[in-house]
Amino acid sequence: MQSYSLFAPAKINLHLEIIGDRPDGYHQLVMIMQSVNLGDIIRLRANGMDEIRLFCQNPEVPLDHSNLAYKAAYLMQQQFPKSAQNFGGIDITIEKNIPVAAGLAGGSTNAAAVLVGINLLWSLGLTQPELRDFGALLGSDVPFCIAGGTAIATGRGEEIEPLPDLRDIWVILAKYSNLSVSTPWAYNSYREQFNHLYVSDSQGISQRTHKVHSGDLVKAISRKNYEQIGSLLFNDLEKVVLPDFPQVKALIDAFQAKNVLGSMMSGSGPTVFALCNDKVQADAIASEVQKTVNNPNLNCWVCKMCSHGIVTL
């Protein structure tokens, strides 16, 4: 039976700004998102049965309908019942390299890979915009994960506009294995504390969005000014996460003390990333910070920004 293997990159946020509430219960966001070449391998094959089966070597990954990869396959079965009947069920094997519950869109990028893979497996001929529309039904990060690279994401994250690629910045990702932050908790806590700052009118939302589009970070990305990119990192969710999780704040401080280009929490955390000029520097700083922190639960990964989302192997 035909099968496909796909590479599903993780993502970091270079900018995450919460503008206000949306009628659908989500937040109105403006984000600058970036793919990195730390990723999961997703293998898809028709199993000759009627069921969706998930396999993963990481026991933290759920293997049932709560997994976004499962939801992606089920969505495609519902959208294309004739193809689902012709090809039968699907085995999805996830080789998990992205840390779980880390603010790196691991679940979302797996779902994106399943959408892309089933499009190929069933010869559906869907375009990338069509796949992104399906991805938006699954989660706010899924549309970006399909295309990847460097992009501005607006709305609740599903509206994607590409930016010039960044390829030459090295990234250290650092996460405590025994520490997790609930994404709903982070956004709800922000709403409780800062809703007095929310913009609700369409003109105000448009102005705030345009401010990012025309802002210094986008200009720095266009000019490949890596020092300036590092100095302009921004994440609204740090305002609620760092006070409650001082380990995350201490980790950011530890990286900043090593004169990295910049360091910040990714998404809702608890992963911290630091930007470096080259791999030698990144490897050295990752090692130094691990020694300084001296906590066996701290894991570091050195990777590089990449210009793509889901790709076949």
C-alpha cells in the first residue's frame, strides 16, 4: 500500500500581541511566526481497515480522538467520504522529536502533516489555501504550520501573510521536562488581568494590525538585521506566565546574560528560545546555560530557522 513520510517543523513566535476578544470566544491576535528545523516525522499509510490508528514512541502523546492528528484524519474522512471509502482507514505514526506541551505547535504541526499527507495519499489535488482552510477548523496554529517559514498571523492566528524568509539565525530551545503551562489558562489569565486594554472596534483592530505590519520588527526581518530582530522580540503572554512560573523568567535571564541576540518565551510557554548568530555559539551557550542552571529536568535543543512548513521526505 502507498505511504508517505512528512517532516513537520516546530514553530516559535517572534511577536505575539493580544488585541482583544472575538465573538467566537478566541482572542484577536497579531503574531509573527517562524518555523524551525526541529520537527516530527509523520508517516501515513492506508491500513485496509475502516479505522484511524495512531502510533507514537512518546508515552506523553495521546493515541485517541483527542490527538489533533487523529482529528485531522477524521476531518478529511468527513469532507471526502468517497475517497475515505475507496482508501479505507489510515495508520498515522508520529516520531515525536518536538517536546510535548511546550508552546511549539507540536500537535498543530502534526495535524498539518496529516492534512498534507492525506491530500497526497488520496490524490485530492487540494491547494495550499484549501488545506489551510481545513486546518483552521482544527486549531489556530495549523494553517501556519502547513505553509511555515516566516509569516504574520492575524485573526485568531489563521490568517497568514508570508514575510521574507529567515534562514541564517540559529535557535536554542530550552524546556523543563517537569514543567507545563496550560494555554487556556495563559489566555484566560491575560483576559482577567488586561481586558481593560482590549480593542473591540474594527478600526482599532485594523490600526493595531497595521502597526505590526509596518513596524520595526517586520522591517528588521526584511533587512535581515538579526541584532535588531533579537532586540524586538515581544510576547504579551509573558506578563501572566513569568510571574507564576519564575523558572521560565530565570531561564530567559540566563540566556540574556550570555549576550544572545535575544531571548523570550515561545507562545504560552513554557519553552524559552534564544537567538544566536551561528551554531558554534548556540552549542556553547546551550551547554553553559545547562551548567549554570544545573537542573536535570532542563533540556536544550539547538536548531535553525527554516523557510518551509510541511515537506515530504
